[in-house]
Amino acid sequence: GQQLNQSPQSMFIQEGEDVSMNCTSSSIFNTWLWYKQDPGEGPVLLIALYKAGELTSNGRLTAQFGITRKDSFLNISASIPSDVGIYFCAGLSNSGGGADGLTFGKGTHLIIQP
Amino acid sequence: DGGITQSPKYLFRKEGQNVTLSCEQNLNHDAMYWYRQDPGQGLRLIYYSQIVNDFQKGDIAEGYSVSREKKESFPLTVTSAQKNPTAFYLCASMQSGRASEQFFGPGTRLTVL
């Protein structure tokens, strides 16, 4: 099946620093999604991207849909303690109308040191 | 409040036993999904259902079974044939045609003793 390579696997940063993570794939996706998961909880959708080249912000979060449709990145500016968690990228190829589920990266574990 | 509920939050079972995980949604969504999450891994699709009385195997369906008798319910049974069932199980739902708006439940952590 399709695979997404997400990096970095983990990040240790100081509060206030900016964060950048990305996902790449050998396959083309028509939609890129970024989720955040807190420990022991389900993922929560942060940003959805629908068009190649699209740049979308949600507060301190900014994500971009790569021009080749094979990659996406997520930036977090001025990190705060509640940003701690695991961030997942997910791609949707839209085959079958998208109802056959998302392909997930393995996650970036963000740890913030006060 | 609309949302997805999963129960129980924590589940323990003995080896060789079948166990059923509950997933209910009151969002009136057509499609529902089951994912498995292992430590340090992304989510892997077990089964999905686009309409009532129909479901499809995902990437790792072996050792699992599902039913979709009602629109709001999509229970997952972990059978004794599943060789490594200890994991975090997540249910999700989505309205048809709104592929990006996949909402997740809070998850069930299954531990096989």
C-alpha cells in the first residue's frame, strides 16, 4: 500500500521556538491532512489541504500542500507547552471517493522544554 | 453534543478470547472506520464501512471482524486468530463527500494478558 515518510520522528525544543515537520511520499495525494494526538486520545484534525501549492494557517500553525502533490509540511510558530503531543500527517488519494481511509505517517513526537 | 464514543476506554482479555469494541456516532455520518495504532507507529486501517450492511477490509483485517447493522454503530471484534492484539484502537467516521472531515473517537486500549 501507499506509505508516508514523516520526519523528524521526535523533536525536543525550547518553549517559544518554531517547529517544522514534513511528510513525503512516492505516491500522489489529492488531500493532505495534519492531525494532533494527545496521549491516550484520538487524533484531532488541525489543517486540511486540498490543492497543490495551497498554504493554510490555523492560528500559530501553517501547513502547505507540495507542488508535486507528494509532500506537505507543518510549521508551528512560537511553541507553547500545550503544543506537546504527536503530530500526524495523512494523505488521501481519493480513490473510491476517499471513503477507503487515510494513509498516515508514523508521527512526529513534539516535546517542549520550559 | 455530537460526536463519536468508544467503549470501554481500557480492556483486558485473556489469550484465546474474542472481545468486541464498541463505536457509536451521532453525527449521522455514512462512513465509519477502525484503525489500529501501535507505539511509535501511524494508524493502520482494519475495516471500513461506507453504508449500512456493507463493509470492506482494510490493510490489516486478518483476525478482526465487524458488522454494520445500524448507521450509528460499527463494532469491532478482535478474535483469537489475531496474533498480536494488544494495541490502541481508534474508530472514526466521515460524511460521504467530505473526505477530509474524518472525526476520531477517544480510542480503546486493548491489552491481552
